[in-house]
Amino acid sequence: LPPHLMVKAGHLWIGGQDTVDLAQRFGTPLYVTDEDRIRENFRRLAGALTAHYPNVRILYAAKANGNLAVFRILASMGAGADVFSAGEVSLALAAGMRPESLLFNGSSKSPADLALAVEKGIKVSVDSLDELRQLNAAAAEAGKTVEIAFRVNPEIDVPTHPKIATGLATSKFGIPAGQILDAYREALDAGHVNPVGIHCHIGSQILAVEPFAREVEVLIRLASDLIDIGVDPSFIDIGGGLGIPYRRETDRAPTPEDYAGAIMPIFLKGIRDLGIEPELWIEPGRWLIGDSTILLTRVNSVKTAHRTFANVDAGFNLFIRPAMYDAHHEVVAANKADTPPQREYSVAGPICEMGDILASDRMLPDLEAGDLIAVLDAGAYGFAMSSQYNSRPRCAEVLVAGGRAALMRRAETIDDLIATMLTPPW
Ligand code: LLP
């Protein structure tokens, strides 16, 4: 178990709180996030990079966990944010992040998105020439100039799930390497956009450092070409993607020090040779937040069929990673945490789909209705990807810190479900 989780008196504890008490007090299902763990993760990652080079900026990938309390914690650590929507922009600004520390990303920005970036003075990672022209026109209209990067597609194959490998030649993201210089040339001439950076992201949950090293090589070559056409890059953003060891026994995950050790020498030699001193930006989501959070879910019933099922109250409505990516998350019997494993269970949710299995064939203590299961490493792309499928209100989120626990999101109610619905007048 990571240090913020421990077993005490037979129960799983997180951040100094007994999960059995938390489930009692706040109800289940329940996401529980340890604030100190987020801070520690941030310090560790930032420290590993700044040990090589001081000009590093960390942009929290807001999509990983969109809770305002989480934004506030990261803002207080000095993070900016990689934002993909008007909602993420608003949350980041509400948390006190400065507009200049945000990068508005995405391959399909609406006219309203572009107008918002112009109005707030947020840098934009431009993903197509069409978007460039629209952004330039929006900036001209407002009498402003917007600082931009282009998102370059590095055409790098990365070892991860195909749904989250974003830097492949076939990806919907980024501008192909063969078109990127023309894009910068057009931006230089456009009048109301100022190309000041380079942006790239190769994929997510990457458990090797070599792809990042190759990515940095591509970006340094691009920086060199950009200097030739008159662009002096003030930041190089290598995106996020550093993976975490979800399979705690067997995954070999690079540490932040491994990551920094693989990319920084290439980056530093590259910029020294070019005679530039750009900021290095990274956009971690999962690494900052993934292991900070558990999902507590109550056993409703147990059934032995061709397998033994523990039917719990959280399904892929609340946690879709196992169904969507075949993701493996460790599960712990939170109220029997020091009972030795006795039998194999599949932990199944309440949704009316076969794919609603949170964990398959795991050795757990004998379970019965009322037992409490904790799904580990649920902080990134957990609540953030939840839905109301099967008309299930979303659950609450609790933050724990320094021996205290408080709601950071109340549970939705059935009334909340109905509140946005209207009856057409015929
Ligand atoms: N920057 C950009 C442009 C991204 O698209 C992403 C993630 C990140 C940064 C952060 O990546 P991270 O450091 O968290 O790996 N829902 C999937 C992951 C989707 C990632 C989308 N983009 C999952 O649950 O595995």
C-alpha cells in the first residue's frame, strides 16, 4: 500500500481516517481523496524536474479530476492547468490560477471557446489551420493578440492502451510533422496570433521513459526549424502521460526521477545548442492525482454462479476505467483489511450491462452483504468520467487532510436528476 493508505484495527485507513467510519458518515458509493498525497505527488514531480532546470511549469491536466477543491490544492502549489473546455477554464480561474498559466487545448474548439480564450488572455494550443484562422479572426475582432502554440503530432508509437495513445500518426490530435512549419509561417503572418510555444502530448498511462525521450528529440528538432523561420519558442510543452503502477505487485513504473533523467539531458543539450532558454512545460494528470483517491463501495449481495460475484453499489456509471480500457485497479475489503484472502470474487456494479465489472477474479476475504470494498488509484479519470447512466445520481466526494474529512462534492439526488428535464408542451 502507498504511504497514505494503511491498515489499522482490521480496517483500511486513508489520510488518517477510517474508511469504515467515512462510509458510515457520508454514505456509499463515495470517492475519498487525500489532499496531502496530491501535495506530495506535486512536490516530488516538480522537484525531480527542477533539479535539472529551474524553468519548469506544471500544468495540471484538468480532465483527470475536475473538482474545484482539487484545482485549489494544485493552484496553491503553483500549478497552472491544461484546460480543454469552458468549464475547465472557469474552474481553473475560480481556483485562483492565473490566465497566463493556462493552455487551452483540444482538437475541436467552438467559436465560443476561442472567444473565451481571447477574452481571458489564455494561450491556445492550436490544432488545425482552420482553427488558427478562426482564432485570428476572433482576436482581430476583439482588437487583441493571442499567444499560441501548435500541437504537433510527433508520430510516435507508445506502449499503452490504443484509446489513450494520442501521438500516433493516425491520431485525431495535432498537426502532422510535415505541415507544422507552414502552420507556424501562417501564424507569423496572421496578425493577431503570436506563435510563442510548441505543444505535444504522446499519450497517457505510459510506463516507459523512452517515448518521452524520443518526443523531446522531435520537439528540439522542431524548435531548431522554428528558429530558422523566425520563431523564438518561449515554452516547450511536452504534455502529460507518465503512468502509475496500477498493478501494484507487477507494474514497473518509472519514477519522476527516471522520467526527468530521461528527458532533461536531451532537452538541456538541445536548448544549449540552439542558444535558447524556453520554459519546459508538462501536463500531468494521472501522476498527480491518480493514487490520491479511493472509491468506497458497499456490497449489496453475494452470488455464486460460474464465478462468485460481489455485487456492489458503484458501477461503471461512477468508475468506467475497467469497462472502457480493461484497466486493472486493486480492490481491498476495507472492513476486513487484515483478513487473509479466502476466495476469488468478481466485483460487479449495479448497471444493466455485462461490462459492469470493476474487478475480475480477485482473491479477497469471504464477503457478505454490508461489507465495504475500496477501489484503489481511482483519483484520475474516476469521478471525472462518471455519468448518470441508468438514472443513477452521482455520488459524493470527500476530501481528507490533517485528520479532517469534509465533502468536496455532495451526492446528487433523484431530484437533481429530474431538475434539468422539461416536459414538451404537446
Ligand atoms: N495533456 C493532454 C493534451 C492530454 O490529452 C492529456 C490526457 C494529458 C495532458 C494528461 O495525461 P495524463 O498525465 O493524465 O496521462 N481517460 C483515460 C485517459 C485519457 C487521457 C486524455 N488526455 C484513462 O482513464 O486512462
